[in-house]
Amino acid sequence: MGRLRRYTRNSPCPVCGGYESLPRGMSARCTGYILDDGRVALCSRDEYSIVGRYVASVACWSHLLDGHCDCGTDHGSTVRPVPIRRPAAQIEPLESIVAAASADEIDAALREVLALLSLRKEHAAALEARGPTDIQVARKLGYVSLPRGTKESGAIVDGLLTRFGKRKLRGVPGFTANRRNDGVSFCTGDAKWDGVIIPCRDQQGRLVGFQMMRMNGSDETKYKIPREWPAKRVFTVSMPVEPCSAGRIWLVDGVHKAHVAGAMLGEPVVGLPGMALHPAALDGIRAMAPGAVIEAIDAEKRTARATQLARSVILDKLGSLRPRGIRVETAIWELADGKGLDDLLAGGGMPRLRPLPEQVARTDRRPESVADVPSSLHGRALDEVTTDIRTPN
């Protein structure tokens, strides 16, 4: 057990450099803690996560400062222990949290979860109202509704505990530590936030995680992933039913969007859970060895400042594919024709392709966050020569 204190501007997180009072939405804020002895740092940033080191009680990942950390870095004890003058939060022993689950174990566990759940009628009707392709991909790819209440989610836990065990099951997306249900619980829908589970598969067809899409209430927080599973490991690859000879991959910001766009295009589409291209998704693209990658982020990338910044980081990372002989292009269309690529395709439109300027990919250093992107690179890809793409059959 240990006592904790929050990170501040004068005493930031020794892992990510963030602290609680930083602005939201800039991929820099850390809501973690430092243990009072200065030996362990708890970082809330997903990109610095370590499998098997998630501390559920404070929603952070633990990093060792005194010695070599499991993340592969020697952080060094950069924070001095200070006296705690008021009661502070406590955490459970680190060694009792989770055990790492392999890719095959995650795939097997999530397949069982999908088999135990179903798509409720009201959710199927809502997907059908979005468009015929939405409900088609939902049926084909196995979308299911979140379990309602602890009784239904507890049945899922009971069904998997015997095979995987408590600590291993906590290493599977959607499962987390809990004092009830033998110490494990699964994501649950309720009156405030209810929706469907959108399965995420890698280029080999294995389930790697899922995203949840809200089907009740307002559009606020419409999509989210299980909090205990790092966002950097969640992405999806929508593969065409029929063999495709186009030799290219599309990249969109949205898991469901990728599934819908992939069904309409008949080409592979990689979907990100947000505006961030993490190593897992980039490695998946490399493994598929396409001739070209087409960035097809929402049309607001031409006007919305935050989207422009995040897109610049994505373009820089895509630029690392050039030495492998992979071309990088960007898809352009008018916002009036549809916000996302799926909206554009549903309306019978097709985007224009523009080659990505090499200057975007060859920055002096790779930015660690959108705040680090040079303003001179914002929107550079939009000034290049336009080439129309052929409408698929």
C-alpha cells in the first residue's frame, strides 16, 4: 500500500512530463500520481502503458523509477519524496492486478464474449436508420449490445473465468478488477450510457479489442473504448470480401466508419479509434505491405484547427512508410458532400487523391504531440496537384 500525490507544473509526471492542469485534448495532460517515497510513478497516458501494470483503482499504469522499468526505460527518480499533510488515496499491490494476455488469448476471449451477447432490437433499428450498409456490416462483423446491469455482465465473467483465470482475464479488453464477481467485471451499459460493441480486428482477422458506440442520449461522448485498455492498441482493419488488386489501404478516423467505408469501397480500410496513429496500427499497415496508403480523415480537416494539428502528426508518421516504397496520399472532398468518407460514399461521391508532400514527412524530429507540429506544415498536403480516382464497380 502507498500514499499518493498529484502531478503539478512544478512536479510533473517523470514518465510523460504531463500534469493535471494542462489543457485537455492536446495529448499532454496526465492525471496520475507519484508515490510518496518517489520510487513508483503512476502515469495515466495510454501511450506509456505497460501490459500487466494497470492499477485499476486509480486508472493509471505503474512505472518503476528506482531501476529499470518494464516499459524499457530508466526513468530515474526525478521526483523528491515529500511529506503528506493530508489523507491521500491508496492503491492495491501492483503484483496482484493483471497478467498479460497474448494476442491469441485476447482473440479467443473476445470471440466468446461476442458469442454470449446479441444485438438488441432497438440497437439494430438505430443502425438500420443510419443506412443499409451500417446494419449490413453490423450483422456481418458481429456487433453486439453492451450487457445491461451487473447480472448480465457477471454471466460473461462467469463464462470465461474457468478457462482464462482471474488475472489473465483482466488483461483482456473490456475486463477490469472489481471487488465483486470474483474480482473481475466487464463493461456494462446503463440508462445514462448504453450502446453497441464494435469489434476491432487486425490484418490477420484476430480480435484485438473493441470500441463502444453510444445509442442512447445525446451525441456527447458518442464513442469510447474500455478505460482500462490503452487506446494505442485499438484499431481495426476492414478487409474486402472479394480479393482486391488495387494495392492500397485507406485510413479513416473511426472504427465503424472504416467498416462501412470498406464495404462500400471493396478495398482495405484501417480505422483508428480517434485522431491518433499509434504504433500498433502503423505496424499493421507495414505488415500488409500496400503500394499506397490514403489518408481519408473527415472533411473538417481543412477547417477545424484541432483536426489539422492531429492530422499533421498522422501524416508525419505515415511518412515513415516511404523508405519501404509505400506511397502516401491524402483524400479530399467538400464538407457539404459529407463529413466522413462513409457519408461521402453513401451519397454517391468519391474523393480526390493528392500526393503527400515529402516535406510533411521529413520534419527535423517527430512530434510527440499535436502541440509540437510546426505551423508551417499545417495543411501543406492540400496545396498539391489533384488527381481523381476511379469509381469502383
